[in-house]
Amino acid sequence: MPTPKAKRSERVAERIKAELMELLLRGEVRDPALVDIYVTNVLLTDDLRHARIYVRLTRSEADVDQRKRVTRALERAAGYVRRELGSRLQLQYVPDLKFFWDEGLDRAARVDAVLEELKREGGGHE
């Protein structure tokens, strides 16, 4: 949730995230590749013209092909999503939407695995 003094772009990004989640959860974006996805983050430029939308599957594992299917399906639905967001958010200009797979959790899991391996190799000595 943005702080009271959050920039306008941050407030609008939060609204975009909430509205997009509602569209996805209600199944209004009808594509089998978009089942079980959620929006992890929305980054919006200060001029509100471009939004980077990060998504993941609710399942813990997704291979490269699944990730590509999800982002391609979202790119195909971008026009519909923009129209829906425009009517819901009442913005003067609806941002251009670009969709990305959120790699953050994958990176964190890899770091944890490396740290665990180093701990085992070191025999737990400090």
C-alpha cells in the first residue's frame, strides 16, 4: 500500500495492480495460459505513460515455456486490458502495458540454495 506522500505514479500503479488482479481473478481475460497467475508488481513511469507489469503463477514451479506462454498471452490481451483499465481508472491517458515474468523469487531461491550448499561444505564452522 502506498504511503500518504507516495508519488502519483506509485498510487496509480497500485490501482492498476488491484484492477488487473480483479480482471484476472474473475476470469475476464479469457485465455487458458492465464489461469493461476497473479500480479506481483507494477512499475509506472512518472509521466504515467508506460507500465511494467510483473507476474507469476500461483504454482511454485514454472518452466521457461510456461513463462513465455503467460507473457505472450498477456501481450495478446493488452488492448483489452488497457480498455478495461481506462474505464475503471478514469485516467486521461492509459499507460502502455508491458508484461514480464517476475524473476525475484527464483533469484532468492537460488541464493538460498547456494548459501545452504556453502554452509554444508564448510561443515557449519564460523
